[in-house]
Amino acid sequence: MSLINIGKAPRRLHRLSQILQAFMRHGFGHLVYNLKLHTYLPVANRFREKPLKLAQYEEETLAKRLALVFQELGPMFVKLGQVLSTRPDLVPDEFVKEFRKLQAGVLPFDSAVAKGIVESELKCPIREAFLTFEDKPRASGSIAQVHDAILLDGTKAVVKVKRPGIDRLMLTDLDLLSFLADRAERIEELKPFRPAMLVEEFSRAIHHELDFITEASHTSKFHQGFESNPKVHIPKVYWDFTTSSVLTLERLSYSNLVDCSFLDEMGIDRKKLAVDLMTMFMEQFFITGMFHADPHPGNLLVSKDGTLGIIDFGMVGYTTEDLKNQLSASLMALIKKDIDFFVEVFIDIGCISQDGNIPKLKGSLLEILDKYFGIPLKRIDIRRAFSDVMQVARNNSMLLPRDFVLLGKSFITVTSMARVLDPDFDFASIVTPFTKGLAMEKLSPGHLAKTATVNTWHFANLVRQAPREIRYLAQKLLTGTMQIALKHQGLDNFIFELDRASNRLALSIILAATVIASSLVMMAGIGPTILGNISVLGIAGYSFATIMGLWLALGIFRSGRL
């Protein structure tokens, strides 16, 4: 352990104890014991009976109890629940629904503290940066809260202020979460959820969200990308009043997109608005290559003249060339009802291993296609269809790329909102031109020439490096320095038990030696002595051996393996 971590260790152990106690309180004691984490609990809880009674939790679902644990443990775990709600390919629907509720209900912090953070970050008094700065926050989240303000030139703005001390709290909890995820990988029942992979993905998201410069950059890119589109308005970033902890944006005086009473009052054509909404996101998916990954109703707005507005670019996804190719190939396979081709696409992108149950996967996908084929597209419940596909992914242990899932979730949300605006909305009429355009682009002479050039460069590079790589391998073989790395799987629990057994054996030997040594000391009457010739050292040795022996016996008894 480094000198820096020595000072942090007590705080982290205390926080780990708090986390484990929260899980125990909500009926997850069995999980704490299975992860071999009960030794980090306080002594009063550590010797609690292992089989916990769950009768008191019968009225609450497992998903709700886990959401309550996240809510109790604070910002980092609240954010974890929000991120898990975006992964329906890994988390069942009932968990997704409960985790979505974590989006609201976060209490704001003192506005005086917020002003102090703004002044510290901008290195000037509030009055020198803003004409007005509202004390009451407009909104509050797990990482920051938002205040209305007016710049010195009269421009209306919103100021997003990071919570005090949130960086240290988040990063400390993130380290502990990584520790818990490594332990969770040892349990077969938890492996399908890929805890280590989820935490790694979550860690990247947290580091981005803690730095408001990233969100400001995303917002600026979207603003530039849609600046020439009169139907869409993205807030402008005021960089002079933006830092890693303070984000200042243009304030949009818009209403909620699905506020139908407002739309009717303003005389806005709902059908046209639905088309504009879907077109805007199709441009993000297939043209700009970057899309808003969290388009819930609170982030999509509309002005009195029908202009669309988007806010909150903390979570974005990217459609790379590979992802576009996978989307077009998958769509082509679905249109032709070619299950073999569809499955091959998913195998190529690493969603399912070659030794997976391919026939089972094909059968599940065929059932879904038979369920929805023949139904007019505008009558298909697109959200239910997406949920069915995600259930197939979970049942077959498929690991879908993050951006692939985010794109699907974003598409489903936008389509659902478009149907709220226009119940007869047919998304195929908007999607088809973009997919055809993508296919034509792939067949265009320019794209083919670019692909040929890249492939030629890779092939030439391979030919150029081949002699050197072969010579390197030959030298390793001839000198006997070739090394082959082997990694065991499924032996972690066995190694843990073997290590614990060897530690108990070593302690037993030490205790036996202590008893023998104490007896010799008592017989020799080595001083100091009490009550005549009773050796104090002998008594100390017997006492130590008795206490440690009882502790060892209790541990063996509690393990249930006498």
C-alpha cells in the first residue's frame, strides 16, 4: 500500500462497512456472506446468524429493495442505478423500472454554498459575472444542481453547479465498487450480469460526468451541428463562465414536448412535430455520428412556434462506421427474415461466443419475428418489441455494445414520444430513407475507393511487418524464452477456501506452540511471578492461546463445517 493510500484506508474501511450494513438492512445479508465480506462488518453485526429471515421483505420486490439500498447509500449508487436503467440487455425489466425512479427526489444543497463554488471557480464575485443569480435551484441531481441566472448583457442562462465534495465521495465509492465487483465475479449466479464490466463502464461514465467540460463540449458540438436547422435549437455554451465544476448554458424558454395542452393552445401541428422529432434523431444516428442517449420528456422541449429544443448532454452515444454497418446489416436481415444472417452479425460483433447455444438463440429470435411479422408497423408496440429482444439477449448471455444498446433505447424513447404526439405515427416512413441512404453510401464509388485504400494500407503494413515478427518468434523459440500464459477460471472460491484452511492450520500450530511454551515457562518459574511462583509470562501465554482458540473455534462453528 502506498503512503497516500495508508491515510485513506480507515475511511474506506468505514465506508465499506456502511455499504455492507445497508445491504444487510434491506435483506441482502446472504449476498454479503456469499461474497465473503462479513468480516468487514462491525463486531455486533459480524456474528449475526447467517441465514437471514426475509419474511419482513415479502411486500417489497427484490428490485425495489435494491433501489432503496442505492437511494440510502448516496449519489454514487444513485448514479449507478441510473446507468443500470440504460442496460436492459443485462438488467431485467423490473429492475430497469425501479432504477428509473432514482432520477428524481434528490435534495438540493445550500444556495450559499453553490454561490461560493461559482465564485471560487470563476475567480470573481457573483455580481461581476451575473446580473442575477436565483437562490432557489431549478433542478437538483445526484451530481449537481441548476440555478437560473442572467448574464451582465441581459442574456438568460442556467448555471449547473457541482455538489461540494462530490468528486472525493464518488471516487472513493468507485474504488469500493470495483472491489465488490471483483468479489461478485466469483459467484456463478452474478456472472451473467458481468459486474466487473459494468463497473468499468460506469467508471468511465462517472469520470466524464464529474468534469463539466465534457458535457460542455458535447453541447457545443450539437449546437454547431444543428445551428443551420431552423427546426431545432440547442443551447449555447458560455465558455467564459464554464469550468470543470460550473457549466453555464443558454436558457431555453420552452415547454415540455409532450405537454399536449400547451401544443393545442399554441396551435402547433402535432403530426409535423412528431416528424421533426424523429427526423432530428435519425440525423444524429446516421449522419452526425453522435446522439443524445437520454432523451426523456424532461430533456426534450418545444417553443411556442414549434421549434424543438434538447438539453442535458451528460450522456451521449456514438455511431461509428462499424456500428452503422452492424445496424444496416441487422435491419437487412430482419427485413428478409434471415435469422442465420442476423445471428452471424451478432457473433461478428462479439455479442455471443462461438461455443454458445446458437440453435437456442435462433429459435428465440424466430419466435419474436413470428410474433411481430404481419402486424402493421404503426401498430407495433416498439417498446415491447425492444424489451423482448433485450430479454433474448439476457437469456443467451449476449454482451451487446454499449452504444448499440443506448441507440436502441434512444430510438424507442423517441418513437414512443412521437406516437404520443401522433397516435398514427409511422416511424418506418422516416427511418427507411435514412437506411437506404446509408446503403447507397456504402456502395458509392467514393466510399468503395476509401475502403480499398484503407484495406490496401493494412495489407501492405502486414506484409512489411511479417518478416520481422517471424524472426522475433524464431528467436524466442531458439533461445527458449518463449512464454505461454495460462489463466485459471472457476478456481477463485477453491483458492479462497484453501487459503483460509492454511491460515487456520498455521494459527493452530502457533497456538499449540504457545501452550507448550507457556507450560515450560510455568514449570521453570521464570519471572516475574505472582502468588508465590506463578509466572506472569505463562499466564499471558495461556490467556492469549485461550482467546485465539475460542475465536478460531467460533469461526469454524459459524462456517458450518465442523
